[in-house]
Amino acid sequence: MKLDFSVAVHSLLYLDAHRPNKVSSRELAQSLHLNPVMIRNILSVLHKQGYLIGTVGKNGGYQLEKALTEMNLGDLYDLTIPPTLSYARFITGHSGTDDEATESPIAANISETLTDLFTVADRQYRAYYHQFTMADLQRDIEHHGTFLAKERGLDS
Amino acid sequence: MKLDFSVAVHSLLYLDAHRPNKVSSRELAQSLHLNPVMIRNILSVLHKQGYLIGTVGKNGGYQLEKALTEMNLGDLYDLTIPPTLSYARFITGHSGTDDEATESPIAANISETLTDLFTVADRQYRAYYHQFTMADLQRDIEHHGTFLAKERGLDS
């Protein structure tokens, strides 16, 4: 879900801004105006992947384990919004129960064609995010327009 | 919805394969294994945009108005899956009721940054589809692998 990506990114920026303090999931939830359970689920994924360390108990909390420059935005996107494994529900055509002999060549082949098209489009979409790190995103927070400027640069 | 794009593309290929015959929405629905109402809704959009002509009554039906080479795949994508106008529900941070003075700089600015990021990513995603016409898609139906081969060509 796209919101998961936004929550991950926002949490990492917040933890970075509060280095070297430990930050509780409750504090993060308050700052992001979100349910603490949702925050904890996403922090748990980031924790497993080594983005942060967590300590429990009184004075416990989360701290970043890496610099923002070491956090690739595409990796975070793939982690929080995994690629679609099957486009079956988005595609018409061949169903397993059809008699293939009587099926039209279009119905028999459109699934493979659209799966290829959607798969390549999705890979190129993700490649866009992989160009950036969390440090680029932080730069845009401080001074809006860097992503738009880069796009204009590509066009010219 | 991505399925709408697939239905539009499949319908156009079917109508192309049956030129110069008129095809009823019932026949299309049977071939695509879909509800005739869904087919009619999508054909109505394609009709309004001049992709096909429809005649009513006995012997009525749909016929293509253009050649497949004149149908851009990105135009069809934009038509059936319009761009997201607001990413608000995918983004954390500033809410209208916050006291801006007490809000953190991250929460105050992340919405604009993520909106820019998502908007540019989506525009580049759509640009991928705009490279192709329905004739390219038909070619892949007849001989799978053209989209994958083009992707490999870009990489090398």
C-alpha cells in the first residue's frame, strides 16, 4: 500500500532529525497522526532489514542504523510495496476452464502480452525510485522542487 | 482500474480482427468472459473518444473507426485509468486542523515532497505506455517477447 511507503519514509526522516535520541513508536505515531499499531508494523519491517535498531523497556525506542545517503528510495519502495506477482485479476482472456481449441488467438494470448507490458512498465516505474536516496528526499523537504527540476532536466 | 485498460485493449483487438463486421456488445462480452454491462461502459468511453462507431437496432453493433497504428497505448491508459489527482490519502503529515506553528518541519513539508515524487513517477510510468500503439501490442500477441526485448535493448 502506498501509504506504507510514506509512513516508512516519514518515520526514517523523523528518526534522523532526532539522532542520537531513542524515539518510541508512540511518539512517532503522535507526530505522524497515525495508529501506533500501523507504525509498529512498518518499523518492524525496517528493523528486520537493518534500517534501525530498537531497544525495549524504560528509555527504550528506535534509532537509525544507517545514514540517509545509504538508504535507497527504490529499496524502500520495493520493501513496503512489493511488486505484483500476478496480473491475472487485471487481465481478460484465457481462463483455465476454456477449451483452448475453440478459443480465439487473441483470448489465448492476451494474458501473456499484457503481463509482459505491465511487468516492464512496473520495473521501469520502480527504477525511477531507485535513482534516489533518502538524502535526496530530505533535500526536497528542505527545498521543494528538486524532483520536478530533475524531470525537466530529463526532458530538455 | 487496470482491468478497464485490459478490457479496452482486448475489445479493440477483437473488433480489429472482425473488420468489417459489426460486433455486438453481447458477442464481445461472451468472448471476453465478462459482464455485458462492463463491456458497454468501456465501449461507451471508446465511442465518445472516436475509437469506434456504434449502430443500434437489428444488425447493429460496433466497428472500429481508426487503424491500430493510430491508437496510442498511453492515450488508452490515460483514458481508462486517469491520473491520480490527489495523493492525500497516501501521504502522512500535515492535516488541516494542525497548528502549523507547532508542527515539525518534516510533517509540514512531506506532503508536497511526496506528491512531487509520486507525480513525476506516475508521469514517467505513463510515458512508457505512450511509446507504443495498439499495433505494437497486436504484434506481441502474434509473437510474444517484443516488450521484453525492447526493455533489454534499453538496458544494453
